[in-house]
Amino acid sequence: MKTIHRYLFIELLKIFSISVVFLTTIFLLEQMLYMSQMIANRGMTFLEGLKLMAFTCPVFLTISLPFSVLVASVALFNQICGDNEYVAMKTSGWSFFFLLRPVILFSVLAFLATNFVVFYATPWGTHSFRETIFNIVKNRAHIDIKPKTFNRDFQNLVLYANDKKAGNILIDVFVSDKSKEGDSTIILARQGIIIADPKTFKIKLQFQDGTVHDVTKDGKSYNILDFDRYERYLEIPDVERLKKKLTVRHKDISYGELVKKIAQDKAEGKNTDRDEVRLSKKFSIPFACLIFGVLGATLGIKSNRSGKSGGMIVSIFVVALYYITMIFSQNLGSHGLLNPIFSMWIPNIWVSVLTFYMVWKTVHETPFTVFTNCGNFFISGYEFFRNYYKRFTSGKKRPKASLPFKNIA
């Protein structure tokens, strides 16, 4: 690798690393706040909170990695143009494609890294996340149930135990169950055992040697049932809310499982559009790294006249439009209005067309009339509304200011 290529590659890596850390931290801020509340109020340990944050990171990396490639490329070429290094490089006979080699290499490495995150890290994070949540639920169920205390932590259920043994065995259990609207159920048992089911990720309370007293809403029916064993699943509101809050983005499964699911649903005659969209998305998102690297170089050269912030504004606009298009096409594909495989490649197609256009303009050093016209349009609109506001406000008479000391002699 030539010295100039090594220099450009190292600078790309520096900016890319800072961007990935910054963007991932921004995405995790909401989860950090909620984790701190759970640690302070609900007994979740700091280590458990760190584990959940680590398992959540792969999901956000699928967004921050492609975006960071664009940011790094824009910032680098904006910097070398601002310091007149690009002019000196061209004078030395180095063409734009020559300087683009480390960018292409870096984009390919980012492409491979994003593929690893999408196909391996995200499914691993999903499974590990569910296991950690399950352990939190199980441990909370053991800790929160205190003997000789009416426990109201469970949804629609009040639990009382006269004694507690071995962490998960309750003695002389009384339960008031109001999960059925209007009806009331009382459970009395000699013993209750808290059982964790790792397959279903649920917690259940198994009663032994007791009776169930069931009273209907109108009070006309009263039933008594004797049992040797009776089971009731526990529903913990705060933990359920934690699961819903943090697993919204953890619905991904591995590539093999998804392909198997699509084949099975097709054999059963079920609609597979949504799953096929998810399958296509696994390939389309990493591919964006290859496009963003080259596009960022052209945007960095073009936006040099607008200052260092100009390139960032343009890149943010491009990424926002990219993800808006992706969400829109994803919905169309999921509902069968577009081919589910093709729908997730629409954002990459228009960004590729834009990239080829920008590269052609950069190589031939022709003015970017499209961006100039767009800029003139926004400037003209701003001038129009500013003049209109001045005419509107100038027609109103302003009240004369009264001096508080005018009557003082």
C-alpha cells in the first residue's frame, strides 16, 4: 500500500470509529435512561444492565456502520480539499480514481463487517438478550416474594405466603386472582413452587395440595375445587414492559431459520411477503456501505465550498432520504404491492444512480448544476418569506414606549 493510500485509510478509520461510537451511543441513550431506572428502582444489577446494552448494540450497528462510512468519506475529502491537499495531489498526477482506492478498500471491509453483524451478531444478541431478560424475570420473582407480606407486584394477583424455603418454595400460600373481569378466585395451598420454564421464557407458580374458591360476578355461583397440583403463570408488569421496550428491535432471527421458515410457510400456503422482505433486507443494508464510501468522496469534494459543515448536512440528508425510502418500500413489499425481494433494493438503486452521476461530474470537473439549482431554490424561498414577513410586520403600528420617569421633575 502506497504512503498516500495508507494515510487516507488511517484517516478514514479514525473518523469512522468516532462516528460509530457516537451514533451507537445516541441510539442507546433511551435504553440507558430506562436501564438506570430499573437499576435504581427494581433491583436489576449494573452488570445485567451492561449485558442488555451489549446485546442491543448489534441492532444499532446495522444502522450506524453504513452511515459512518458515508460520514468518514465526506469528512476526509472535505478536509483534504479545504487544506488544498486535493489540488496538490492532482498536480502530482494522482487522479480521483487513484485516491479512491483506499476508500473502496475501506468500504469493502465495512461491507464485510456489516454482513457479520447482520448474519451473526444480531441473532446472537437476540437470543442472549432473551436469556438475560428471562433470568431477570426469574430472579425478581424469587426476590420480591417475601413471607408474611401481601405481595401486589403481580398483575391481577395478590399473593401471601406464611413462610419461604430454598428461595423458590412457598409454604401456606394464599392467592387472590382477579384476572377474569368481575369474577374472584381464591387459591389456598399447602405449598407453592416457583418454576422457571427456559423454553417458553415464562415463570409459573405451581401449587400443591389446596383448594380453589371461585365466585362469579353476580355472586350466584360459588365453586370449590380440590387439587393435588395447580399451576398459574405469573405476570410481572414492569418486566413485561421492559421486554416490550427493549425487544422491539430484537425480532430478527438467523438466516438459516428465516429461509427454513419461508420454505415451510410456502409449503403450507401461507403468505411469505413479510419474511421475504426481511431476507432481502439482510443483503441490501450491508451493500449500502459500498455505495456510501464512493458517494461520500464526491460529496466531500463538492461541498468544500460550503465549509466543513456543508458535507455533513448533505450526507445527513442523503441518509435520511435513504432510510425513508427503505421504510416506504419495505411496507409496500410486506403488503404485496411490490416484489418483496426487489423492494428492499430500491434505496440502493437510486443511491447508486446518484453515485455514478456524482463520480462522472467529479472526474470531468463539471459544475454540479443540480445542487446549485436546489441551493438557489432554497435561498430564493428564504428571501421571499423574509421579505413577506417584513412587509407584514411593517404595516402594523408599534405602540410608543412610555418612560417610567417622564413625570419626574
